[in-house]
Amino acid sequence: MQTVVFSAIGQAMQCLQRPELEPGEGQAIVQLQAAGLNRRDYWITQGKYPSIRTPVVLGSDGAGTVTQVGPNVSSSWLGRQVVLYPGIDWGQNPAVQGPSFRVLGMPDDGTFATSVAVPDESLFDKPAHLSWQEAAALPLAGVTAYRALVVQGNVQPGQQVLITGIGGGVATFALQFAVAAGAEVWVTSSSTRKIQHAVSLGAQGGFNYRQTGWHKELLESCGPMDLVVDSAGGTGYGDLIQVAAPGARLVSYGSTAGRPPELDLFKVFWKQLKLIGSTMGSPDDFAAMLDAVHRHQIHPVVDQVFSLDDAATAVAHMADCPQFGKLVLNCRI
């Protein structure tokens, strides 16, 4: 089998041949058709992710066909087209992941390969209306967006929703899920092109977060937001508190801009805001997300497809976030 191995920080990933995989107890082998990239992969290669272990095959997202099953795995999986739940060992509490929870693609070898070994609980039937590339784009970003927006954010039809940093994989899925839920969605970005693309997907409009006073323009244009879904944090977090309606929910699933320098607690308690954290999602969240994708016939936005042996170029492409939607690897070589 062919793999793309990340060996050390500062070194380019290498395409290496490895022996074919054999399933252990409770495992299945999936012959991959496509793998999705995430910012997580980029941060690992930059040494900016906790507990990095090498060498490792990166990649949390994959779609393909089950070719082998190990002991205590139903043979009914053989030959089925699947999309992979990207977490391992979420635990028994649906409200929060357990202490042994981890994400496929470090420390466990992931999907930047022609095959991958996963626990059978990671196997889910691929939505029939999706291509291999679309299915591979879905897992990590899709379940993260679904949990943040639906499970934690409790989005409702007719509500005003603000999604920050549109163009990123999670934010783009959050937009699609919110539109499907009947919400009125607004977005932020520093790119006019990305805002226009968001409007083509159903957003009402957008605002340039680098423009001074953008939050005042939002309030004047469309009024306060019932739900804000954010991945940045940083100095702009105070603006999100400003645009939040009384009783609103602010869901954070990342902090790419760092910690907020200060928090206006007066506005938080006086407006009775709910500040909510969200991380990835449980297998039940993943199943519910796939059901929503099927019911609403949602197609993930795939920005660009690379070959497996060009994985290093694809990961480097994420440095400046030029893409709208997801980058995908073609794993069939």
C-alpha cells in the first residue's frame, strides 16, 4: 500500500510503500477512494498541535470500500461503500468526549494512504448522492459544524445566525446546515469573493471583519443575532458579544486568532448570553449529521482535488487559507 508519512517537523512528507494492512480485533480495512484535508493536518506539520507523535500517516477524513474485517466485526460490512467517523473512543457521555478520545490521523495512522485500519464503530454508509470526493470532504468538518450549530447551538427556523470566517471547511458546512434548517444566515470574511460565494449557497449577506465598525454595520443592516458560531476568538470576540441578541448563544469551536484579550462580562450577564464550547462530535452526532446531509441532499463544497502523491503540496496550500470549502486527495493511484 502507498502512504504519505509525516516524519518530523520541518521535513516534507514522504510517499512510502508499506505492507498491506491486516485488521485486528474489532477493526476493518477500508480501501480508500479519497481523503479530506483539515487545518489540523497543517498545524501538525507546523509543530503547532499538542502531543505530536511521529512518524505518522496524517488524515482524519476518508471514504472508500470495506475490504477486510477482523474478529468480532460483522461480515455484512464487506464490500460496502463507507465514510469514516474521524474520532476514536469518544466515550459514554454524549455531552463531552472521554479522556482516551483522539482523532484519526495522529497518533493513529490516518487516511493519507490507499488503505486505512479503523474500528468498526467508525464505519458509516456513504450517502448515495455524494461522489467519493464529496464524501471524503465531509467527516471532521461536517460533524464539527453539526455539533456546534445544531447540538450545542440549537439552531431554529427563522433565527438570525452569524457564522464567522466563511470559506473554512467547518464554517462552510455550518452555513449549509443553517440554511437547510431554515435560519437566516449572515457571514464574516476578509474576502469579498468568499462572501459572494456564501451568498450563492444561501447566506443573506456578509461583512468584512477587518473593516472597523463592521459589527455596527451588521446591527444597522439586519439587527442582532440569535446564534453566533465562531472559530477565531481573539480580539474580535468582543464584537460578537456586541452583535448578539439578548439571550443569544455564542458557540466557539476554535481559537485560531488566540484568546480574547478581555471579556465584557457586564454585557454577557446583562444580555443573559450563553457562551458555549464545542469540539468535534460523537458518533451519534455523526449519524445525525449524515442523516441531515441525506434528507436535505447537501453536497459538500470541494475547492480542489490533489493526487495522493501531491499531499505535501495540498497541506502547504492551506497556509494562507485561499480555499472555499475543502481540499481533497484522490487516493486511487
